[in-house]
Amino acid sequence: MRLVFLGTPAAAVAPLEALVNAGHDVALVVSRADKRRGRGGELGPTPVKAAAMRLGLPVTAAVDDALGVGATLGVVVAFGQIIKPHVLAVLPMINLHFSLLPRWRGAAPVERAVLAGDTETGVCVMEVEEGLDTGGVYALERLVIHPGETADALRDRLVTVGTQLLVSVLADPDGLAEALPQDGVPTYADKITAADLQLDWTRPARSLARVPLVGKAWTTFRGQRLLVLGGRAVAASEGRAGAPGSLVGTTVATGEGGFELLTVQPEGKGPMPATVWRNGARPQPGECLGG
């Protein structure tokens, strides 16, 4: 099958490689424009663009270029850009989406599933419509979210399962099967912001413990940002440290229960065990995180 592939981050590289290895004619790869990366600020390609160049595939940042290569189908994996109606009118597209639609439509389905404490997620191969992840579903696979699993680890598993599902869907000699309408109440996975990752110590510890699993959870101490790279909820009896944000040892009082700091990173320093940080910082009575 002659395809156009549209993708941007590292999660989209394995599906691209699998399609090439399965014998599909990838006529063009569309990826986001180069951006400045690293400390030097030099322009660099997206992971998908770098993979396309390594595979010897033509690549562009202009979606409209997909209309001139004679492809019969577009395959979208984490492209990060809405496909405009005039493109879809000419080139039908399918999308590999990392959730069980209609739950978590949008930009950050993996992170939102982890933050919400979902116990199950999955991947869908779906048709691309003008609406945000509203198209019918051709095939899906379900995955259990393991307790304490990070968003990165979950995404890796979803990519593996999703890549196999995508190749299977496109291997049918009769073409795409009928897409079934999504069933259920939609929820939306907005892009993760710094505000989503700020630890609000008035919340229950069990929900706060999920934030570091997404990455870059943070609070403040003495006016400086403190990254919380690892932590866990502990029994309420261990979290009786007074007002939310106050410390007993490395356990922070929360709105419900205690949150034990495990690994932190103060501004300008590297990651360290929370015990090492506390011994150096020496919080005084009445000092709170997030204050």
C-alpha cells in the first residue's frame, strides 16, 4: 500500500519502521518543523524526521505535500497537529491513538490516564475526521495500567502493542474493515502544563503520588522550585505533620494521609535522595513546602 506517514515524537518511530519493514510503500513522511534543541540551541530534526532520513524516505513539514505523491492512505501517529478538511477530503487517514476512545481524546492521553488513576487503557486504530479524535474505531487493544507505572513506561508498552495492531489492520488484503462508532462518554486529554504538575498539598496523598509518575512534579521551598522525582502515599498516621505542606522527616502532610518524599532535585543541583536534601536544608518548625 502506498502511504503517507505523519508523526513527530519518538513514540511514532517504531510504527514508521514497522510499516516500512512490512513492505508498505511510504511515499512521504510529514513531521513537524525542526526546532532548537539542547543547550546549544541548534536546530534539530524531530525523532520521526531523523528516522525518515535514516530510512531514506522523503520528508517534509508541510501537510499539503501529502496530496501530491499518489498515496491512497495517510497514517497518523502522534503528529501533534490538526489535519485540515481539504486534506482529508482528498487523502483518507487513520490514526493510532493511545487510549480507549472516547476516553482521553486529545494531546496527552497517556499522562491523563496516569494522573486520573485509571487502571486500564489501550490503543485504537481509528479513522481521522475533522473533529478531535471523534472518528470510528477499526481495531483496539486493552492494557492494564500497573500500580506505580510511569507514563513513559506505559507509553512504551502502548507503542509496542499499537505498532502490532496498526500493521495487522493494514495487512488485511480486503482493505480496511468498517469502523465502529465510539461508544461511551468522551473525556479530554489536554496538554500537560506546569500547573498540572504542581503538587497541591491540600489534595489527598494518593492522588499526589501519581503526579511524579508523569514527570517533573514540583513544589517550592524557601522560594525556590523543588522537583519531586519520586514519592509515595503513606498511611494517615504517618502524615500527621500539621498543616498541608509541613514536614516530619521526609513525610509531607497532605489533605488526606502523608506523602513520603523519595527523590528530589533542588534548583541548580542534581537529583538526590530526599533524606540527603532534608539533612542539608534543615527545615525549621513551621516551614512548609509550597508556601
